[in-house]
Amino acid sequence: MARTIIPFGPQHPVLPEPIHLDLVVEDEKVIEARPSIGFIHRGLEKLVEKKDYVEFVYIAERICGICSFIHGQTYCQAVEAIMNVSVPPRALYLRTIWGELSRLHSHLLWMGLMADSVGFESLFMHSWRVRERVLNVIEATTGGRVIFGSCKIGGVRRDIDADGFKSMLAELDVIEREIREITKVFINDNSVKKRLCGVGVLSRQDAHDLGCVGPTLRASGVAQDMRLLGYAAFKDLPVEPITRTEGDSYARCAVRCEELFQSLNLIRQAISRIPEGEIAVKVTGNPNGEFIARTEQPRGEVVYCVKANGTKNIQRFRVRTPTFANLPALVRLLQGCDLADVPVLVLTIDPCISCTER
């Protein structure tokens, strides 16, 4: 049977960001997928030579818009470890709250894109409508909606008072009710299940061997979550990784749906336990040393390697992002799939190309 190479992306209706795949197809079956990235490379890792280590927090946040806060937090954690800076407990709790709000809006954005990929336009609108409510909470507490700008080396720039927490909790109750309505559709609707169940099965062994992270890994039965390391306030908050065993597209969707409620619960617990005190400490001098920080982005584990030599500029800065780790799994999932399932399978790893192409 003759083979055809069909280009997928970098512009495609289901893709929020540019990724290109050359799909080798026989009839309607994908035999091989060859990924091509590099369309939006911005040279952010090179900017450590121009921006000092304090200013670079803003650069780290802009690696990705959707999970910007956790990028900035991870960079700060690395520099704080090098400089032996003790962040005040209240700041650690505030970082946790904003990090979980970031996870909420990222997962809701993904759910909208997934609904759009299966042709469910009304579900897409509802998912993004609820996400707007989350962004309103973020804006009320940080001043930003996507780029927070609230994390800094030594703590955070802003505090939240009692009235702010009261308003946040009231809004979270409304958000939870609406999330329950839309997740019921993702979990129970027959049209969604027919597009996702049994499609793109990734076994537990393959997920482990290919180095998958985040919901892509946990949907295949591996209970790995970097929040278990106890960074920020997670040493005080119980985190139980959400897992499924099916390993298919439906399982990856279900894991993200359940993680929404986990994040809501973690935010409420953090608010109830947050201690009084300072939100930042004064940091002086320049970093000198090397540290690797690992945190849990909405898409999975992100690794920051920061090396400093005692000057105001970081000597070496490298990031391993979740999408980069999940690309080998995507290539595996696309082998043997139907051509019509390619958009769904690409979205099930929740690709973030701006993270990957720094």
C-alpha cells in the first residue's frame, strides 16, 4: 500500500501553539509521526547573560503564559537554595495557593481545547467561562491574570488579607459547582467517551520507559507527583497523586478532571492553615553554586538547573519542561492510530510548545 506524508501543524484548528508533525500515512492509518519543533524559539536561556539574577524572575515567568507562576517559583527556589535563603512560611503558603490556582486555570483551558477537538463547542465555551472566574480570582490577588508577577527571590511581592481570602473562598465554592457540572459531561457523555475511550493507550511500562510526566504518566498508573517532595507548603498539605490504570485518552482526561477538585481542596486547606508573618526576606549578595529544582507544573515535572559563579548574572540556566518529556510518548501514541484521532491524541498530552521552545 502506498504511503503518504501528511503535514499536521504548525497551524491547525486544535493547536493553541505551533507544533509540526509529518505523519506517514497508509490509507487512514498513521504509520509514523516525525515531530518538528523550533518555530517560536526565543533564546530565553541565553538572557541570563544580560539580566541579573533578580530581574531574571520575570524572564522565567515568561517561559510559558499558562503555567507562568510555577516557572517563576521554581527559578526562585533554585536561587534561594544556592544562596541559603529561608523563605517565610506565609510566603510559602501564598506560593502554594497561587500555584494551585494556576493549575486550575491550565486544566480548564485544556478541557476547553479538548472539547473543541471532539466538536463539542458548547462544552468548550463553558470550560473557558469557568476559567475566567479563576482568572478573576488571580487578578484580584496578584494584579495579573496570566502573568502574575508576584513571586520573587526571598518570598512574594503581595499579601492577601482576611477579606481577600474570604472572597476567594466564596468564589471557589461557585467555581467548584460549575466544574462539577462540566466534568460530568467529560466523564459521562457518550459522544466524548466514544472519541476518547480506548484511543491512544499507553501502558504503564511504556509510560515509565519513555520518561513521561504529569497526568500523562499518572493516567497509566504511575503515582508520581513532584508535590510529594514537600516544596513550598506541600510539606504540610496532604497530596495524593490522582491515577488511572487504563492509560488511554479518557484516562488522561479523567485525571485532569479529578485534579481540579484536588487543587480546590489544597487551596482551601492552605487558606485555613496559613500562618501570620512576613511575606519576604531581604536578599543581599550574589549567588554562587549550583542547584536543581523540581516542581509539579500542570503538565508534569519541570526541572530547573541553575548555576551561578558569584556575579550578578547566572552562569548557566537550563530547563527541562513537561512537554519535552512527553513528546516521545506522543510519537508512540500516534503510531497505528486513525488519522482522525491525531488532533485528540496531540491534545491529550496537553502540549505547551512555548515551554518547550525557550
